[in-house]
Amino acid sequence: MNFKKIAVIGSGQMGSGIAQVLASHSADVFLFDISGDQLKKAKAGIEKSLSKLQEKGRLQEEPSKVMERIQLIDQMEGVASAELAIEAATENFAIKCEIFKKLDQILPSSSILASNTSSISITKLAAITNRPEKFVGVHFMNPVPIMKLVELISGQLTSSDTMTRMEALVAAIDKTGTKSADYPGFVVNRILMPMINEAIFALYEGVGCKEAIDTGMKLGTNHPMGPLELADFIGLDTCLAIMEVLHEGLGDSKYRACPLLKNYVAAGLLGRKSGRGFYEYPQK
């Protein structure tokens, strides 16, 4: 591991998953969130995930040892000694900018800044800092402890040294890294989100019911999840945000978000995290 202390900014599903994987590979992790309740929820979620991995024989040490390397932080100044900070906040440009302005001020000039954004320009985010050469995109897939891929995105001014160090980190945590140019959606979401959006259009236009659409893609194309089920898993608000980035950034009408997707988000039907999206998810 070429980084000893790593900050993860945001303790939601992605941030907590990233923190878990890093700590499982010997890094000391600062897991930051402004919400103490969210941090408690993240801690419980990580402990549950580690226990499941241990039961399956996929954890090298006791869960308690991994948890000892994760420090919960509710004041950003508490991450000031981090050599690398990975932002995993909501997919909102303004929110990410505020986070990176603060990190740029409190972290040493030698520290690398990384965004787990799934679609937003790395170059634009880097431009609001004083270290664009040390700014990089590191897009983990959800759920982070299970999925092997990490997309690495180089901004216009990202240095080769920064990219090399991130490639080494990805290898050290037993993930496979791929490189993407800094264009809206990068590689994975440039392909995935229009497919999901088209599935929503098929539902919206009455081409098929949700079960027919999802079953067709699972059994007809061997996808592990149907596109509507996957949209619920990702979060419909996240799907909409990515489609809007694609539409604005590429200027092509084929990337316009389906009106049904917009309506679901407006109604607060966000998928699994809200208990209802295209399907219903009873809250435990």
C-alpha cells in the first residue's frame, strides 16, 4: 500500500464501501461525514459487511482488526494528515466543489485529491483547487467490496506520477483498473446509463411492463440484474444526475432523461434507499 493515511469524504453506500476496502488492505482510514447519525449507520454497515465476508472465508483477519483502522470523523479538519483524500459525496458539482476547496486548504500540498464521481468532469473539479496535477478521478463500482473494477480518469492537467500512484493503489486493494478519458460519463456510465434510460422509456411508452423488461434483459442478455432493478439499486436520483451530465456535456438529444425518471425523482421514489422506485422495498 503506497498510501498510509487515506481520507474518504462521505460515508454513504459508496464512501463506506471504499473505506472498508482500504482498511481491509492495511490503510488507516479517516471516514468523514457531517452527519453523526450517518457515520453510525456507516459503521454498522461496514461491520455487517465484514462479518458476511468472514463467514464466506473471504476476509484475511478479524473484522475488529479492520474496524480499528477506520476512524470516524465529523470535522473535516480531522483528516488534515491524509496523503490521499477520496471524495464520495452525492453526484452534485456544487457540493463536490465546496468539499475540494476545503480539502485543498487543509491537506498538505503533497496530498492527492480524488473524486469518486461517476460522470462529472475531473478537469472542472481540479480547476477549483491549487493542485490540478494532483487531482484524479477514481470511480469505484457499487457495491465496492464486491465489484472488481475501478475507473481511473485523468484530468487535463493530472500528472503521470499521480496516475501511476493511483494505479498502484488500485492494484494493492486487489481491484482491476481501467483508464478513461475525461468525457461525460467516462466509459462505464456512458454506456450503462443510456441503456437504463432506454429501459425506462420502454416502460414509459408501454412497450413492456417492468417485469417483462427486466426478465428480458436478465434471461435474454445474461445480465445479473434487469435495468429497472439496477436503476433502483443505484438510486434514481443518481441515474437522473448522470443523464443530465451526459445531455449537457455532449449536447445530443439521445441522452435526454426520460420524463418518467424525472417524475419518479420529483416524487421521492428513489429506489432501494427510499423504499420504493420501480419496485417496492420493505424497510427493515
